[in-house]
Amino acid sequence: MARKNLKVVRLVEPDLCLECRFAQTADVEMSDGSIQRMVHCRRLDCDNWDYSSAEPANDVRTEDEAA
């Protein structure tokens, strides 16, 4: 998985991601080193993203990669 330009953004309607075929659960390493469980989206043009609070992420590890 490409690791460049990873951003953490707020979801406008988080419930929409639960059924989305592009979404998967992931452990995200934040820029301060903390790890949080979030939704990772493989779609690059989703209308459900709010970029106003975007912040960088260091790494994303999806459930598929953990197996």
C-alpha cells in the first residue's frame, strides 16, 4: 500500500463508511506517535470527508495486512 500523503480527516457521516466497499478498519499512527483505530478509505475522492481538520498520519496498518 502506498504510504505517501496520509491524512486523517473527519467523516461527515461516519455511518456511511460501515457499508462502503472501499472502507476497512485500520490502526493509524499519528504524527505524535500515538496509535488510534480508525476507518481507512481506499477511495481517493469521497464526498464524506471534511478536510478542514486534516492532519498528517505516519502509518496505516489495515486488518488485511495484519493477517
